[in-house]
Amino acid sequence: MKDFTTILSDSFPGGRLLLKEPLAKYTSLRLGGPADYFLKVKRREELEKAVSQAHLYKIPFFILGGGTNVLFNDEGFPGLVIKNEMSDIKLIGLKGESLKDGKKGTAINTVYLDVDSGVGVNRLVRYSLDQGLSGLEYFLGQPGTVGGAIWINAHNMAKKRFFGDIIVAATLFNLDKGLIKVPHDYFKFGYDKSSVQKTQEIILSAVCSFSRGNKEKLWEIARETLEYRSKTQPAGYFSAGCIFRNIKKSEAIRLATPEFTLSAGFLIESVGLKGKTAGAASISPTHANFIVHKGQAKSSDVLKLINLAREKVFAKYHLRLETEIRIVN
């Protein structure tokens, strides 16, 4: 039986398989040691083949999208990291209603796109806006990929908008069943949650629903969203976005937070950690739910700050903060 390196090299010729590839260059935190095996895939069949081979050889694997919500440790990943670069966006359906007042024809009011999971969220936002399609105008500037956005049910909490709201159906890869098609309800979307976090099924593509809208007005909303993001989040640093999930409403009521805010950043700031450093990483003085660095930090520095924030918040509030980012050990 051929070894795993030979199998992957034969299946993906032309030097596509990389050994001991540093993961830092593929994450927004710019942190993480090397992956034993690293492979970029651009088609569904390639991703399925790579995952199936890893499963057959009992090699741990990790699907990496935009790398914006993940922290690899300094030792790296002892297995196969598959970089999802599938990038197709297809128009697959239109829905409308007959014109009234004696007019002939149909007014299109809903557009369905089939989108690969490797498509960047920001690319999909801009594509939809350019077509005058409403649904993601509050997500301009959102990092990551469609697959990651579905996995975490990405959100704009200020506007109470969730990425899962536009998902009609999806195609998943299940190691036992192969390809499966599932409806929106399958994901059981919640705040920072979806069912695939437990099932570990791989999102290949999703059918997204958009409403027809006014292109100029949609772009105006999107630009305002981007401006708000730039004012409230730290710029000029490497980060993974918000580190912790916001707390539940019942917890905010118990703690009597100001105006019953759910903000994890408020709790971290209230225990005096805003600006706190560990090595070359620091809890942002702009937004306490961000951990940032200029390029000299280690993953261990970030983990120290994560653990410190959890300890301090628990000591004061008897509440355990949950991480929003994926910590890959």
C-alpha cells in the first residue's frame, strides 16, 4: 500500500502538495506553525478526494477557508490542511409575480444563486450589490468565506442580520453518505451556531436567496456598514475578529449589565484587561473582544490572553466566556 504522501502527490501532481507548509500566511492572525501536508483545492471533486484519502489513511484533516476565524498553535497541524479555493457563483433560479393593472409580463422579485463554499463573503456581497440584489448589504467588509460564514452563522449584530438568513439549501459532503443535499432548517442556525459544528460535515456549496432592490440604495447601506466597522474595530493590526461569543440575554439580566448589553468586550474591559499584553500580543484598546499584534506575536501569546480573560471574567461574574474563533490544537 502506498504511503499517504505518495497517494496525494499522485492524485494532485505538479507540486500541488506542500509539506511542512507554514500556516501563518493563510490566517488573518498571521500565526500558526507548519502543516504536515497542505493542499489547495479548486473543485468539489478535489476536495472530496483529499478528504476521503485522509479518512482512509486515518490522517487528521482540517478544511481552511479564509482563515479569519481560526487560531493554529505554534507547533502547527499534525495532518492535512485543505485550503478551500472553490470559487463559482451561478444563477440558478428566478421567482416573480405577474404584473398587475393589465400589464403583461412578470416582475422578478427573488433571485437564487448557487455559491461555492470557498467564495469570499466580501466578493459575494459586492457581486450581489452590483446586481441590485438585497440580502447581504450589511455584510460589506465581512472577512472569510461562504463555508465559514455558514458554519459560524456570521452576523452583523448591530443590525440583527445573520448570514444563515439567506441560505435556502446546501450541498454537504458526509464521509459515510457521500454528497447530501439539505434544506435551510437542517442547519438549526443560532447565534454563532449551526448543526455542522457538531456533525462535522463539509459544506461544498449553498443556494442563497436575494431580493431585488435599488442598487444605489443598497450600496449606500453597505458603505455605511463598512464605515461603522472601520470606526469600531481596530485597524492596522493582525487579528481574528471577535475572540469570544457575546453572552446570552438571561446572563446579561442576571449580571445587570448597562442597558443589558450582551457584549463580551464589555465584560473583558470591566475586569481591567483592555490593553493587556502577553508577549507581543495585546487585548485591543479599541475593542476588548479583539486580540491584536503587529507581526511579532506567537499563538501562545494569544492563548495566554484568551485564558486570562476567561479567568478574570469568571472570577468576577461566575460566567464562562465561549470562544467564537476555532482554536485548532
